[in-house]
Amino acid sequence: MPEEGLVGGGRLTERTGEQGSVPKERASRIVMLVDLDSFYASVEEQRHPELRGRPVVICMFSGRTEDSGAVATANYRARALGVKAGMPIPLAKRLVKEGDAVFLPADREHYREVSDRIMEILGEEADALEQVSIDEAYLDVTARTGGLWREAERIASQIKGRIREQEGVTCSIGIGPNKFVAKMATSRQKPDGLTIVREEEVQEFLAPLLVEELHGVGPKTAEALREMGVITAKDLAQVDVQELVGIFGEARGVYLKEIARGIDPSPVAKRERTQFSRIATLKEDTRDEDAIMERMVELGDQLERKLTETNVGFRTLSIILIDTRLRTHTKSETLPHSRSVREKIPIVRRLLQEWLAEQGASLVRRVGVRVSNLSHVGSQRTLTDFG
DNA sequence: AATGATACTCGGC
DNA sequence: TTACGGCCGAGTATCATT
């Protein structure tokens, strides 16, 4: 076992080790982000080995016409041809035409099962696990590594090996002193990457990044920053926090200043589900109340089955409407605790009537139902559970 | 004025 | 030249309550 090159508690040797990266002390926190590479596509390649080497595009077909729908994910071979998640399927087909690309419908139930097994592995390798999505999770490994980066690297390699052995897919892992840096580190090298950014390397790692590359900075924020002459993370780190607060508001202003400096105190904490929704595309655009209601009742029933399975109740009920211009509209109402969506159908109808009255012209393309403000009925209580 | 709840939008995957 | 899913959680403005 190689020596870790510790220098006893906080003694400073002001120089970043050039040959072999020798950290000066134990990190106060080590956080890892594991991101499964083009997950849906990888799972399909795993169970259909004949797909390997070909562009693979996983699609959510809406059923409205032969090819209506959007791309959920694409493997790297397809991405090289310009295919991206969220893209209309017909456009993806045009990009890859005359190639040997394959388009498959997403089988989310199966991906969920594979994901659950992988998350179980991650749970075994971490002090704390925070699942962010079906293909991404943060791990706090501070205690089990004793704050040693080398040990974190060993665990990361072990995780990669276990996932590849057991499920036949690869992942990219970023390691840093907090969640934000771990996330940014992951983006540095994928697929099948492993990137470590130690505390003393954070500033030089972030400095050259463009603000739009920072996790949590979208096009709108990036544009506002650009107008201030803020282009890179280094620029952002030098802006006075009060100026940011003035433009973006308290929470967001402080957040921007902190992430630009690589600071993120948010803990790796188990996430509770906060909402369930079901959404579907209508056969035709319409603003006919009964046609929309018919679909919403179906979706409500699906939702109710889900609530029963998971033993969850709700207080807030929302309807979701997506118009022909793909703009999303919602209406919601908070009610006494309930476990039945069906018995709230009159409320759904009223919300819809209100929306139709407000939105004189728009035609509806997709509709959905959502429940939130959840409470776990059978087991532990939450804040909203007054039972 | 401060706090918490609610309604709604936005954007990531 | 167009083309267009189904989820999720976070953020924020506004309202109600104290």
C-alpha cells in the first residue's frame, strides 16, 4: 500500500505536488458523483449485444403519428452524428439517415430495475447516498476513506468494476470536496471517466470554465452574466456578492458566488419523493373540455394506483397543460389530505374550466395530472402528515 | 416585517 | 424547412398569518 504522504494536521507546505499529486492533509469531506453513461442506450446494448458499435437512439414515442416523439438518450456513436436528448425523432432520423442507426422505444420499467440494482451497489460503497435521478447519485465517502483522496479513487475504481461486472454498463465518476465540484469533475471526462479534483485544485479547475458550463447556470442566467461582462467562473468569483444578489435575488445571488469559488455546503442526503405525475400526448390538439377530461381521468387512475402501491397520500393536486407551441401551463389546488385522485375529479374539472376560460385561444397538445405535498401514510410521518 | 404556505415556471435528464 | 416526451426537483413571486 503506497504511503499517502500526509503532513501532520494542517502544516503548510505551499506547493502543489508536481510529480505524483501529494495532498497535504486529510480532506474534511470527500464527495463522489456517479453518472451512468448514456444509461438507457447502454442497457439496451447490454441486453442486445448485436447493437454494439451502431448508433443507438432511445425514443419516447407519443403515438400521435408514426414518428412523433422525442429522443430520450442516444449512445456516443449517435451523438457523434448530432443526435441529442430532447430532439424530435424525425430530426434525429434525418441526421443519421443512410447509416445503420437503430431507434428503440424506451423501456423505462426495465431501466428502473437495472438502476435499482446499481443504486444498491452504490449504497454499499458510501457513508451516505443521494440518488438524483435514474442514472445519477452522489456518495459521501468521507468516513470510509478517512478523508484520503487515494482511497476515494480506489473505491471509485471498485464501483466502476462492480457495475461493469454485474450490469455490463459503464459510468463516469467525479470526486471532489463537495457535490458541486464532484458534479463538475464528472463532466470533465466521459464516458467511462474518473476525475478527481482535490481541495487545493478547485480554483484552477473551475477558473477557465465558462459560466454556462457551471451546474445550475442556465441560458438565462448566463446571458445576464454575459451582459455584466462575466464570462468565466473566475470572472464570476470576483463579482461582489451584493451585485449578484441585486440582480438574481438573495438565494440565487449567494449561490452563484459560492459555486464560482467551488463552495457548496449542501449535504449528501437521502431524497424523499416530493411529487408524482402522469402526462400524455393527445391524439389531436383540442380545447374540448370533455376530451381533455377523459384523458385526465385515465392519468388520474394511473396515479392513484401508484399512490396505493407506494402507500402515499397527497394534499396538492395539479393539472398540467402543454399547448401547441409546447408551452407548459399548470393549475393547482391544495386540499385536505387524500389518497384518492378519482374522488378529486370534480376539482380537476374545475381547474381545467378555469384554465380554458383564462386561455381563450390556445389548443392543448399534451395533458397531465400531478400530486404533490406528499405524506407517507403507512410508515413514517412527514411534515404534512397530520394523522 | 418575518415566516411559512401556495401557485406557478423553468430546466435537467 | 419542419419536425417535439415524460418525468423529476428547484426556484421564485405572491399570498396568508402572525
